[in-house]
Amino acid sequence: MAPGLEEQQNHQGGHQNLQQSLAIYKASIFRHQEIGHKSLLQSDALYQYILETSVYPGEPEPMKELRELTANHPWNIMTTSADEGQFLSMLLKLINAKNTMEIGVYTGYSLLATALALPDDGKILAMDINRENYELGLPVIEKAGVAHKIDFREGPALPVLDQLIQDGKYHGTFDFIFVDADKDNYLNYHKRTIELVKVGGLIGYDNTLWNGSVAAPPDAPLRKYVRFYLDYVLEFNKAIAADPRVEICQLPVGDGITLCRRIS
Ligand code: SAM
Ligand code: CA
């Protein structure tokens, strides 16, 4: 091959690769213009970069197994993402959480992240109307040796919270409460969780950016379920920002999580 030709071909190949990468990048940005995508980041490529560089390498083996198992389930859109699982795990360790609650379990990805992050005598009161999905993930949780921390209650969460409040002895006892269930009940949950979390403790409300729809123009094309819950999420976000009993931090992790620290 004539000197320089290989280099030129490499250069052309590189150029083609660059063109290809640009096309993929543009396509991924275009895809993100549709309201209702799972990630709130600027592009799929950027999200993938975070997962591959910073999340997957340190993801505990049982969480990987549960994530892969859940990926085959028809409702997998509901699962907590791996980056959010990583965030929850870090947060729980930072606040030395021991007594926690989760509303909305599905197959248990955030539950497992929590169970792995708590000390051996840590507790999670976990509620879901659907036991079947919880039981799909349960063998993985058992194999990970953390099932003893979980008290799973099948059924709607509100009556369980009411019972805890009525009992009296649970007031201000939870270090962390993760709310990830029916979005139309978030304000009802908040009325109760605020009494059950301790002063200085945290409540995390999930999906509070609701696929980015909270800031979408009125005529934006929204998936049916996104449109259905949008007004509830908007109302919740306004109310929580005005609640003097908590200080909040809105994080664009996953689908948006609002952290509320109880201050009074
Ligand atoms: N945190 C879960 C995870 O990491 O995979 C995802 C939870 S999923 C988004 C929402 C869950 O809330 C569903 O499993 C659903 O059955 C449950 N749910 C819906 N309404 C509920 C209610 N009133 N009380 C308790 N759970 C409820
Ligand atoms: Ca969620």
C-alpha cells in the first residue's frame, strides 16, 4: 500500500465513524424530544455513559440479577433505575438509616438496594398491593441474605399508615421513607409520612419530574398514563415546596426524586 494511503483510509474510516456517531447522537437527542422517555438526561448516550462508567461496575451482584430478571417483566418501566438504586444506597448509608419504609415495591429493586444498605438489624416496612411481583424478586433478596430486614405487607398503603399513626408508638420513628406508588395519593401519603418520619429524617418522593412532563408545553404529546397523573404530580410539587415542616431538594436522578427533610 502506498505510503499515506493506509493513513488516509484510516482517516476516512475515522471520518465515517465520526459521522455515524454524530447520527446516533442526533437520533438519541431527537428521541428525547418525545415527552415520556425514561431518562431526563440530554441524550441516551450520556445516560448510557453514566451507567457503564459509574453504576454497573459497582452494582452488587444480587441487584444486577434482580435488574436483569425485572427487565423481562412486562411492566419493567416501573422499576427503579440502576443509577437511582446506587443513589439510594449511598444516601441510606450517609444518614445511617436503620428503620425505613417503602411504599411501592414492584419486583423489589429499590427494596433490595435499601436492604443491602441497612445494617444487619435494620428494618424495612414494605407495602404493595401486588404480592406476585414482590415474590418474583424475593428469591434474589433471600439469596442476598437480607430478607430478614423486610416486613412486607400486601395491600393498599394508606390503611397501614393510618394504623401506625393510631397505634401512637410509631410517631417520629422512621429514618427514611421511600414513596414510589400511586402518584394520585402522594399528598395523602405525605399527610401521614410527615408524622411517622423522625425530625431530621428523610422522605423521598419518586417520579416527581414525571418523565419531564411537569415542564412540557400544554400541547406536548404525552403518553396516556403520563397525562393521567400529571396534574397530581404538579399539585404535589407545589404543595411540598410550600410545606414549612420540611426542607426539600429536587434531584433529577431517575425520573426525579424529591427529598424532604423533616425540620419540625
Ligand atoms: N420501587 C419499585 C422498584 O424499585 O421497582 C417500583 C414501584 S412501582 C413504580 C409502583 C408500585 O406501587 C407498583 O408495584 C404498584 O403495585 C404499587 N401500588 C400502587 N398503588 C398502591 C397502593 N395504593 N398501595 C401500595 N402500593 C401501591
Ligand atoms: Ca419510581
